[in-house]
Amino acid sequence: MSGVPVLVVVAALIWVTALVIVGVLALLRGRDVLQRLIALDLLAVLVVALLALLSYLRDVPHYLNAAVALALLSFVATVAAARYLATGGPLE
């Protein structure tokens, strides 16, 4: 790691982990399906951030590959679920 001090990355890891806990609480307390869908999307973004931070901290590029794959899958799943909820039935 050349540019960023390790303390900053560790602080970011702690902060994102705390946000994951808040996201889980938002998922559990969601009043309707749309709020739960948004909370799931939030959790996916936070896990992508955790994977990217771990990839930088440990200098392991495989974590970054997993983060990109998760981001793509999360985007497609969120769009599909939102479209399903908007139309009220299976995708056409």
C-alpha cells in the first residue's frame, strides 16, 4: 500500500461494518417490500465496499473481482425485482 495509511483503511473497514449492521436493522424493520428491496441493495453495496477495502488492505486482487461480480449481480437482481414489483407479476 503506497498512498493511504493503514489506519485510514482500518477505520473505513470499521465504519462500513457498522453500516452493515444498520443495513440489517433497516432490512428487518422495513415496512413494505420496496423498503426491504432498498435495504438489500444497500447491503450489497456495503459488502462490495468491504470487499474492495479488504482487497486494498491485503493486496489480494481476487476480492476486487468478487466485488465487481457482486455489484453486477446485485444491480441485475434489483432491477428485476423492482420491475417484478412494478408490474405485479412475472417479467414479460
